[in-house]
Amino acid sequence: MNQTRTFLLFALLAVAYFLFLAWEKDYGPQPPPPEVASTGVASSTDASVPGAIPTATPATPAPAAPAQSGQNAAAPAQLITITTDVLKLSVDTRGGSLVHADLLAYPQAARTHKSPNPPPTVLLSSDEAHYSVAQSGLVSSSDSAPADQPNHLALFHAEHTAYALAPGQDELKVDLTWQDAAGLKVTKTYTFKRGSYVIGVSQRIDNGSAAAWHGNAYQQLLRVEPPKATNWLANYTNPETRSFQGAAWYTGEKFEKLPFKDFAEPKDQLNASIKGGWAAMLKLYFVTAWIPPANQTEQYVTQTINPDSAHPRYLIRTVGPALSVAPGQSLTSQSRLYVGPNVQGAMGAIAPGLDLTIDYGMFKIIAVPMHWVLSQFHAVTKNWGVAIILLVLLIKGLSWKLTAIQYRSSARMRKLQPRVQALKERYGDDKQKMQMAMMELYKKEKVNPMGGCLPVLITLPVFYGLFFVLEYSLELRHAPFLWIPDLSAPDPIYILPIIYAIVMLGTQWLNPVAAGMDPTQAKMMKVMPLLFTVMFAFFPAGLCLYYAVNGIVGLGQQWWITHHVDREDAAKPQAA
């Protein structure tokens, strides 16, 4: 099997796949336009509350904090700013919800001379088009109205409007309090540690009333689907449109996902009791996850809020076991919230199964060890581009014997082309006789036309495995190499795709044209370099670097073997 011909099939399949994805983004089913536009941060309180409260979201605005709570019900909610060494957060006193999160160590774009300090990545936001928030609260099992409960609709109070982790300080705690007229007091405490994206969240219930309090603690994440690009090319070149977008959870044994497009399917909805799990919203390179105590069984559910609006909100919630606090007693509910990067090798230490959020799909068996090898090379070279080059050399070294078989077969077939052409002229349109004659010729000359298949079959999984490593591995995001500011993005000046096209031209020159190929196929083979140049122009530069170096090394090996075969044939008459 000719290597170039196989790559043509692969290229056509890959282009067709990505064009189909882009077409789906532009022309697939779209949500209907809204009847009334909704704006403002207040919309962050329109999600339903679990427990005894109905799950349906009311069409009316969220109720204000109750007048009998001991706080001014008419007082507007405030945004509390919290800054650590790695996070800058905004907490809304309406519910004590996290409504904004900047990841200070991860800029939105690669640093360049023109933009040396790009803004940080925003993971949580109250903006309507990019809405993503983390909420928590308590819901009573009594018949009291939601407005009388310390849920994510209630108005909490904070001592200050800004908190910061001071130099040399390892821990920061931020308290928000709520109290009703009967004497029930709830203190929601956020705990931050230096260098950590894990946020401790506790809800302490101090029952100063005359009656016992019964209820549940809950945590939930809400998010809208990311805005779509305005044209198919932007969708095609943006890796975020190809990555998974939706909710994910861990059952203690199994990792499961629910894309936004399937939230409306009743059969796909989550409603299960889970112990030792977590609930998350996934975004390319980043994750937000509620992590309940590992020894606690919680009820997990998913739901769509306002499904007919322009920006429907997708919810995943965990509800803890029943709580009971007698008069004069206290009780604290604990959970953790992860708001940060998806770092391979570090997530599993935060919670069991959390490392599965780096999802390479069916190519995980190839991608994970490939990432490990790349990481080892990077530890030595301190550059991901050099690590990719070393990975090429390692793989070429391991497959040297296999590719040698392929190139030797190609060299032999190249020398047989004049005789193959003579057979074509002899048998004309009688393809059956021509094929039989060719097989006899190959057998006589000890040439296996299928000798190049195995190396190609090995190359294709490596291609896909590396593709997912480069697209989904956070470490390669914004990694520079020579003129390339970001190996996970396309080459900005297309040098690598052009190099690979030149390599393909050299490979075509050394490879024989497959016997029996019709004129249309022959023309397609000639445009292969152009086709790959266009396709690779939109692929991650790291992938182009891999295949450009792989092609150069392979072309050198093929030339050497072809030259060696020519010398062997030239020496045969002398030996005779």
C-alpha cells in the first residue's frame, strides 16, 4: 500500500469531519429567540432550589430577601472582591454565590511583543452571554417560603467589600452571614489557601430559635452554552468548538458526561444517589467542580433553566443528606469547590476521579503515555517544541525497522514501474489479466505491495493521539517555540505547513505511482501537498511541528534506503 495514497484517504476523512462540525455549528438547530431580553446580575438567582422547593423555575423574578430576616430586605446585593495569589473572585451577597473568577496565572491569549500582558482567563462570569456561576445554600424541609430560607436567593452580609491574601499569609477566610427574626443564623465561610484553586465552603447553622431546624445543604453549577463563532472558519480553527462542553460527574466508580445539547433529553437526565463523587462543568483546559465529602451520599440532578430563552442555563446540583439542628445547637455542612486549570497529574490528588476530566476519548490509551513522554522531555529541555522534536526521534527510532520495510518496498516498486507500464500497455483494459500479471511480477521480484501498510496503520493512531494531547493538554497551551507563540494554535505564518508540503513533494518523487491508478486518482495525488498544506494550516502548530520533523526524518530515511537499493541492484551484474 502506498503511504501517500493512504494519507489522501485520511486527509479527506479528516477534512470532511471538521467541515461537518463547522456546518453543524452554523446551520444546526438553534434556540428560538427570546420573547423578552433578560439582563443584569439579578438573573443569577433564577435557578430553582432543591429539597422541598418545587424544581420548576418561576417565570417571575427571584424573590427578595425576607423582611423578617433582621436585614434590610430592600438593600441591594453587593459584590465582594476576593483576591489570592492565583484567583480574583467576585462573590454576590445575594446567596453568597461565586459569580466571577479570573485565573491570574492563565492569560486569555499567548503573550507577544504586541500584547505582553493579556487579560486573565475568565472561568466564572455573570455576563448573560457567558453566564457561569457556582451557588450553594440551605433549604428547609418545613413549609416556609423560599424567601425565608438561607438559600442562594437570600441576602447575606459581609464585613468588608474586598478581601486579599496578604504576602506571607497562607490562608484567607471570608464569612458571609444570614439571620432570620426567629434567631436562626447561617454563616457561609469561604476558605482560600495560597497557591490552591480548591476553595473550602462551609455553612454553619446556629439555631437560636425555639424550634428545631430540618433541611438539606446543596451545591450547584449553572452555565450557558458558549457563544458560537460567526462563521464556519472561526469554528473550524477554534479548538474550544471541538472540545466537550457540558456537565460531568463521577459516581465513585465511573466518569460520565452530559453535553449541553442532550440536557433536554429525559433519558439523559441525571437523577441518582452518589457517594464519593463530584459534579462539574467542563471547559477546554479548565474545570469548575463541587466536591462533597467523600463519605457522604448526595442526590445528583441535572436540569435546564429557561430552555426556550436565548441563553438557556444548564444546571448540575448535588443535595446533601438530611440535617437536623435542635434549638441552641450548631451544625456545619462542608464541601469543596474547585475553580481552576485542568492539570494532568494533579487532579487526582484533589478528588478521586477528577483527573478523568482531562478526557482524550478513545485515544486515551495513546494520548496519556504520549503526554507523559513529552513531559519527561520537557523536564529536561524546558521547551515543549524541543520535546515534540525529541518525541519524533523516539518514535522514528522505535519504528525504524517497520518504516525501513515500507521504504524498501516502495524503492523496489519504483524500479518496477517501467515493467508495470509495459504490462498496462500489453493488456490494455483487461484489468483482471493485468492484475494477475502484476502479482506474478511482484512474486518473482520478491516485492510486497502491502509492505508499507503496517507503518501507516501505526502512524494514524499516533497522529490522533498527539492531536488530542496538543488540543487538550493545558501545559501546551500558549507554549512558545521559535517564531510560534502558541503550539496549541495554528502556525501564525504557516511555515510548518509549507515545510510539510515540500516534504510530501519529495516523498512523491521517491514513491512510485500506484499501478493501475486512473487519471483522476493520479491528479488527486498531485494535489496532495496543497491539500495537506491547507488542512495543516488550521491544525495546532505543535502537530504540524511533529509531522514536519517526522516527514523530514522519514524522507531522509527513504532517500537513504532508495539509494542503498539502487546500489544493491547496480552491484548484482558485477557479482555475476
